[in-house]
Amino acid sequence: MNKLLKSYFYWTFPRGHVHYDVLVTLILLFIFVTPHLWDFGDKPSRVPGPQHPIQVVSDGSRGIIVTVNADDLFVPTTETDSQVRKQLRKAIEPVTGDAVSVTRWETALDAQGNRVWKIWARR
């Protein structure tokens, strides 16, 4: 039995041999069955993406500045800061993931004269 396990470990069987076929079958099972049994936690974002491009620029060590077109994001003026922060976080989630927090924001005009939101976020 020890000799058989060593030969499996060092893959000493020639092609076409039964043990070679067993090894190949085990490798293929591992490749195709493991993703269904093992939850890697990589799920697509439930939030649909924006219609216009989003610009992401680094703001130092762990910060980023995200520029979102105002047409992609509707925030009523009657909203509180926490509600605005929540909507802005949802808007940038398809690009940044859900592990960011919005620290501040402002509205501005881009080079083409379109209104945009500039959002500062931290990871």
C-alpha cells in the first residue's frame, strides 16, 4: 500500500494505465467540483452599473476620489447627510466594492461642462 501511495504521489504510472486514469479523474473532479462546494465569497454586485464612465483617482495612502456623472445619480436636496452618504456609496459600489466608506462629497463641473459628483472614499 505504501508503494502504491508513493507511486501516486510521484506520478510514476504510464499513460493508459488504470492508475494514471484515476489520477487524471481525481484532478478533473477537484477542478470542476471544488467551486460548487467551496464558497469563495465572490458575488457580483446587485447594483446595476452606471450609464456614464466613472473616474477613480488615488487620494493618498488609502483614499480615493471617485467622479460620478450627476445623470447616473439622483439625490434629492431634502435628504440628510447620512442618506446622501448611503446613496453615494451605492453609486460607487460597482467600481469600488462594498469595503469603502464615503468621507465627503461635492458637486462640480467636468471639462465638458457636465455636472458631476466628486466623492472622497476610504478603504
